[in-house]
Amino acid sequence: MSRPELQNKNILYIGVKFYYYHLQLIEKLEKNYGGNVTYFPERDTSIKYGIVNRLLPSHLEAYQEKHYKKILKQISNKKFDYFLVIRGFKMPLWFVKTVKELNPGIKAINFQWDSNTNSPFLNLNDDYNILPEFDVKLSFDYQDVQNHPEIQYSPTFYTDEIKAMGEKTASKDFEYDLFYFGSYLPERYKGLLDFIEFAKVNNYSLKMHFYMPIRYYIIERLKGVDIDWKLIKLSTMSRGQYIANLEKSKTIIDVSNTKQSGLAMRVLDALGSGKKVITTNKWVASDPVFDASQIAIINLNKIEVPINFIEDNTKFAPKNGFTMDNWIERVFIESFEKMKN
């Protein structure tokens, strides 16, 4: 797919270094849309950053200043047509203004892949209040969009591997009834324990991969949190393994971050692959795609799933509105077309 709006356009992309998603987005923009992407992570991802963030938080703003000064040196002689920022943690206002001054007429897009509660981006102090500088302001979080009319709603996306899975003929044989996949949060660990018991009581097969970096495990144990070492994984699951396990599973489990209301990647992957999903996110019921036969909303305090929800082998048509192509169309093209009307 190619659109003249992005063909041969130079895109400055600064955002979260998030597993493989940022890489796949770059590849899609370049190979499928003909854009030229210059990417930088929104923050230094080295061990040094981790030390400053954890042990010297008062120095974090100065550390980020240096990060953006380095970026500016590398882009000062380039010209850009689009400026895409996904989140923009501790991005200084001077940096955004300078990018715009160096590139008159640049189309500036701010997309929030996190909630304001979890990662504040609204009404920050003068040095970091960058949102008003952007032409397009988008968020995946239902609650933030509801409370702030200057922000438009745009969900995130699933990748092309998920799209391909959704287009396959439904399998009649699944290796797992339930697939529990995620990284450590206290509520997710509680959910893991609850679903292990739920699967045992109901004789469901459960595949789980619960990632927790060793440093988090040590910190939580020092706090006195009881965590069963045998239930956690110290390394992430590869993309290939994730896709393989997703394909073998009938139902995906999503214990969402309680500080967010937007659709988690696990929910989108289920909707894209035509599978069922059990989620703790009650906000999904307000989305037009909500279908109670495909999405079960639960309370972790007492897991109750409709009768035959898991047993039923129905494969649903993939929800194409969440493809990466549709995300690019909404963010880079439709959002600016709306501004003209």
C-alpha cells in the first residue's frame, strides 16, 4: 500500500522503544508507504539511564536534556515533513519548538500510548508542556479522551503476523484453552494466581508466560512481596514463540494495567486473530467493536465467565480497524484531512 501523502516524505519519529513494535512501524512506513524514517528512542535505554532513574531521579531532567541535545545535533542539517512523537517522556519544550523552527510547515503528531495517570503528558510545567505545540493530538486511552476534548481517540494496532493469523481458516484443534501472557504488575501477578486456580477447577489447559526482570523480582522480594519463583520468566518470549502460542490458543487473557483504560495489545491481538479474549478492562464495553460473545469482561476478585464461552470454538472475523495500516491512515492522513473540514 502506498499513499502519495507519505511517498518520499521525511518522517522524524521519536517514541517508545517498545519490543518490536517501533521497528515494525518503521518498516511499514518505509517499505509500504515510501516514507523515509529517522528514528530516535524517547529516552536513553542504557544501564546509565536506569541508574539515574532509580538512584538519582533529581538528575533525570538534566540527563534527558543531554539526550535531546544529542538528537538535535544529528538532525539539524536534515529537513522533515512529519514529526511523530509517541509519548515523549521528558521531552523539553525547547526541543519541539526548535524542530518546528528548523522545518517550517512540518506536520506535528503526538500519539499517547499510555494514560495521563500512568505517564503524565497534560498540563505539565512550562519547560515540558509540549502537547499544545502539536497539530494532531491522539490517545489510545478512553478516559483521557473523554476528559480532555482537545485529544482525539485512536487505538493502537496489531501487526501483520496477527492479521495473517486472522485470515487463516479456523482451527478445530487447540493445544491450550487459555493463554496468559504479560509482564509484571502486582495486579497481573494476582491474576496469574487466580487463573491458575480457575483453570485447575474447570479443567482448562493453560499456557502462561509471565515476564519479570530479575531486578524487579529482587526489589519486590525486598519489599516483602511473596512471589513464586517457579511462576515467572526472567526473559521475554520471542515474537516467534508468542505468535506460535497465540495460534495454538483458543482464548487470550488480558489483565490490564489499572492505570489505563485503552485497549491492551493482548486484546487487539485477539480481535485481529479472530480469537476470544477475557479482560479486566471494563472500558472495552464502550467501544463499537464490543461483542459479548467474543469479549468477556471479568472482575479478578471473582472470575466469572459466561457458560460455554471458552468451550465454544467460534472464530470471529478479524477486526480490521486495528491493523497497522489503518493506524497509519488515521494518524498521518485522516487526522489532517479532518483539520481541513
